[in-house]
Amino acid sequence: MSDELQRVSKTEQGGETSAPVLSVIMPSLNVGAYIEECVESVCRQTLQDIEILCVDAGSTDGTLEKIQAFAQKDPRVRIIHSDKKSYGYQMNLGLDAARGAYIGIVETDDWIEPDMFESMYRAAKEHNADVVKCNYYWYTTQQGKQSKPFENLAKCTYGKVFCPRTDDRTIFTTTPAIWSGIYAKDMLTQQGIRFHETPGASFQDTSFHFMVCTVSQRCLLLDRYLHHYRKDNAGSSVHSKGKVFCVSDEMHYYERFLEEHPQYKEDIYSFYLALKYEKYRWNYSRLMPENQWEFMYLMHTEFEAAWKAGLLDRNQFSAETWEQVSTLATTPVRYYRNTCKVYSARPEFHQIFQDELLVESQIKHPKVSVIVPIYNTEDYIGETLDSVLNQTFPEVEVVCVNDGSTDGTMDILTAYAKRDPRITLISQANQGQSTARNAALRHAKGEYVMFLDSDDMLDLSGAEVLYHRAQRDGLDVLYYDGRSIYETETLKKNHPFYETAYEYDADVPDVLTGRDLFLMMRRDRKYRVSPCLGLYRREYLMEHQVTFKEGIVHEDNLFSMVTILPAQRVSHVRDQILIRRVREGSTMTVQKNFMHLYGYLVCLQEITRFIQAQPYDEELYTAVSEELDNIMRCMRGDFAKIADTQACIKKFSAVERLMLDSILYGKNAPKQVDGEAALIRASMTYRIGSFFTFIPRKIRGGIRCFQEHGMDYTVRRFKEKIAHKFGR
């Protein structure tokens, strides 16, 4: 061993210690169970010319006393007392105090191999390296001490000096593991590299790692495992679940560093944005469900800005990742829906994404407002608008809501709005049909409103026929029929249901209550849930505070129920006013996924709540239960068409999964752990859910009871059961 490596720094009487070749910074806070093993492993290093800087932040568990005992025995151990601020603050105190040519870092719940610093320092001196790094072991004490090698640098090149910024950027993508390296003190000082002093001890190594990789001209990697990283410290930051924005804080700190060093930013920024997405995606995936939306929204805000500024380089991403980033930047609700853990943890989207009124119609008092939510239908929207604007009834306004379209739809809408003063044009971030319809309802001025999908059409006399009939009879809602047109014969063959789905060939009296028309349609098996088959008095919707449930599909089931039942004056005409287009990619033919099941489940819950709030009506309850049973059949049918059912089910909460199991499997539903099941069944959601499975079960039981005991006995027992169940 050379004289330089054998030299041990000693304290000169009344003077300074000579500068060591390496300063080891060891931040500590209440690690009494591990500190002795850690410090001893550093003191026993074969490279003896080191100083050991123990930066303690006021430990109260005996840590400080144990460090003091080492300091009394070994003059290389120096204690630095720190305020309890942050890991970054402690590390910066260590950097300020360090006198060595190189800086090493050892976490005080880890330990290191005896020759770690000698091996790294020899390599640094031999190759004149700014940075030397190695691999490490995963270290645990569960079931006895275990150290398993982890090749963090597996995809990098060993034994060859390189510049991480210009030669090989792979090291940027590795786990930071800053304690598995040594760093030239002059490099850190001259480049102004400091730790980010955010509270706590979470991810400050990330920005340090990025800065070092950015400025280092000569980096060397050793194919050795020299550090033992403890994984089973319950107090370590890897177990913290509440620090949602720690990773983004470090990204922002690094970005400020790049702003201060523009010579590096030009080289690295497009690569960094791809790396940033991977870091963000990792953090997003580890968060608890209730925190995912908040962090995802930050992701969206930052990547939307980069997208609009043209800073995202497609060549830096894989095809799959580029699709994800594109979705995140342009349609964040869709990104969240595809990637979240539990969808019901979402917020109310419209409270976050405000709609923008771009053009307001010039017609002062329109008789009818036709509401058209629009998303990526550039091939159809012109024909749809023509069918409304060319109505025989001119006092019509068209309220168009562009729901974040990414094709040429918006250009078409803008051109139409310039030509016709009856168009109101609203724009919003993509949030789905429900939110778009609600935005339109807030801006509509018509006495009556109609809903029209952006690929469908209206019969040219439709608005006139409906308005005059509704006016004559003072109707809350006027229902009408429709016909389907198929784009291809294959669609017609595969979806024959739609040929007559919108026809109701029945003689309906001039005016009925909504309840009576509902019962009549249910009896005839012709109850339709599409809001596009009704003309609604706008004041009626406002009085009853009727809107569309946002964040779901199949929302029509709920909307139609809560609009028809309270209505006092409704009617139906046989005129086929709606022209519905059946095409590939529409909501009618799209591949089934989680959203279809979730939408049905929410509608079941909300309809149940709504019905239970109404005065008890045996006939109505029976009809509603049949409709709920129909929705559950649709759920079972959609579930059978879902490709990855396990991934789908995971997006439901525990309560929702129990209800889903009940619907899909009935008595054969998978059994839950007893304790969990008891808690779930005690919840209000489960009690509500039990209602919509209760009535269909009792109807089937009633049929058996009638067969065995006759009508009188069955009716009496049915009334008793209902009264007992709902406390009436």
C-alpha cells in the first residue's frame, strides 16, 4: 500500500488537522439500533486517511452518545450538531465542513465493505475521475442477516471513463444510490452542487444524482458490490406514504439548476423530460389511491406546458410511453381513468377543469336549445349541425361543447359558429359526455332543451313538431322515437337490436304523469334511457336540479330515471325525430372495459338512493326493481366481454368489489375475509347495494310463493316483507 494510503491524519497540538484524502458524511437521526455497526464499518476502512463527519440532528434514542464514544476513541470522527430540519440540510453542513479531496456518503442505518473507499479512491486517482460508483447489496435483518446483490449499474459500462451527459446517459436512469459513490469535492464546489433542503428525508438524492451526472466530465463505474443498503428500517423514507410531491420537488430543484447552467440545459433537456416522466410515473404508481389524482394533475400541468412549447422529443420515448405522455398532456382525465388504482377516489372533474365560452349565440330567446357534446367526430359533426341549423323551426340555438377534441373538430365548429349566429361554442378539457352536457345546460337559453350526439342527426321538422306539442299541452317532457342507420352491413348484422330500439308503437294519452308513462313503457318492454329521445322543459330540469352524473359512462340510465318519475305532465309521439348512426368506435359498439361496469354500478347506487327517497309505491318499486335487474344483466354481459377482468376489478374499491361480486356471481360470489366483509357490510354503501339485489330476489321468491300458497297469501307476505325491509 502506498505511503499516501497508509497516512492517518492526526490532530496537531494546538493546530489544524492535515487535509484527508476523503471525507465521509454520515447524517443521523435516531438510528440507535444501527449506528454502531455503521460507524464501525467506516472506521475499519483499509483507506485510513479519511475524516468521518457525523452530522446528528438531535437524536434522543442514544445515537449521539454512541457516536461520541467512537469520537473519543478515533480522532478521525468529528461530530457536527445540526438542527432538525432535513436530510439535505444535514448533508450541506457536511459538505461545508468537509476537507477531503473526495466526498463519500454512508447512511447511518447501512454498513460498508472494509475496502470500499480504498477501492474507489484508488480508481479515482488512477483515472483522474470526478465520480466513481459501484453496485450494492440489499441488506435486511429479517430471519437473520441477509445481503443480496443488486446490480444497479447493470446496463452501464464498467471500467471505462465517460461523460454521462454526452457519452452514455444510462447512468441517469439508474437508482440514485448516492452512497454507492465518491465525488470530487472541487467539482461539487465549482459547479455549485448542493442538496435540496426540503423537509424530511425523501428523494433529495435524486436531484443530487442528476446534477452530478450532468456536470461530471469523467465518470468511472466499478463492477463490485461494496455497500450494504438496509431495506428493513421501518423509519426509512421508502416506507413513507404521505409525501406526495417529494419527487416533483427534486425535479423542480434540478430544473432550477439547469436554468442557472444553460450550457448543460441545451444538451440534456429533451432527454431529461423523458427521464422526468419515468420518475413521475413511478411516484404516481406508488401513491395511495386518494393521492393519485393530485399528483397526476401536477404531471398533466407540467407535461401540457412542455407539449405546447414543443419541448417533448418523440425520439426520447418508446412508442408505448409516447402514447402515455400524449394522453397525459392532452386528455388527463383519460390518463387517470386508464392508470389509477381506485377510480372512485377521483375528484369532481368540472371543479378543476373550467369550461370556456368561446362564442355565445345571438338569438335572444330561443324556443329550443339543442345540446351537442363533441369529441373527435370531424367526419360527422358537419352533417349533425346541418340537421339542426336547417330545421323548419328557425328559433333554435345549438350549444356545442368541444370536449377536448384532438382532431379537426374544433376548426369545423369555429367555421360554423362564424357563419351562423345561433351557435354557442364552448370548449373544455376532455372530461366525457356528462360534463360536456352539464356545461351546455349552464349556458343554454332555450325554453326547451334537446340532446343530440355529435354523429347523429335530427329530422328537419323535428324541433317544430315537438315544440308546438309541448307548448300546447304544457309538458315537462315530451318523448319521441328514432330510427337507426348503419354504416356497414356487418354492423347491422352484429347489432340488430338498434333497428327497432328507438320505436314505441303504442297509443299514449295526450298527457300522463312521468310515473304512469314509465310503468306503461316498462310493461311494454319499451322503456328507453337515451336522453336524446326527449324534449325537456329547461325550467323543469332546473327546479329538480337534474344534471348528468359526471365521470361515468351509462349515465343516461340515471338521468332518464330522475327526469321521468317526478314529472307531472309528459307525453309521447311516434314521430321518428332522432336519426341515430351506428358506427364503429361509437359508444354503442366500443370494446367493453372497466368504465362500463363502473358506470352501471354508480347508476344502480344513485337510482336506489333516488327511489328510496320517494313515497312508498309498491307498483313503482316493482317496476324499478325490474329496471335495476336489467342493468345488472347488462353488467354481466359487459363483464364477459372485458379482456382483462382482473385489472378491471382492481380499479374498484373494496366496498364496490363486494357489490360487484354480488351482481356478477350471486350466491357464488368469492368469499371475503370475515372481518373485512363485516366492516363492508356495515357500511352505508353496502346497505344501499343490498336494496337493488333485494327486490329482484323477492320477486323470484314471490313467484315460487304464489305457486305454492296462492295469490292472497303471497300478496300479504310481500307487503309484510317490503314494510319490514324499508321500515314502512
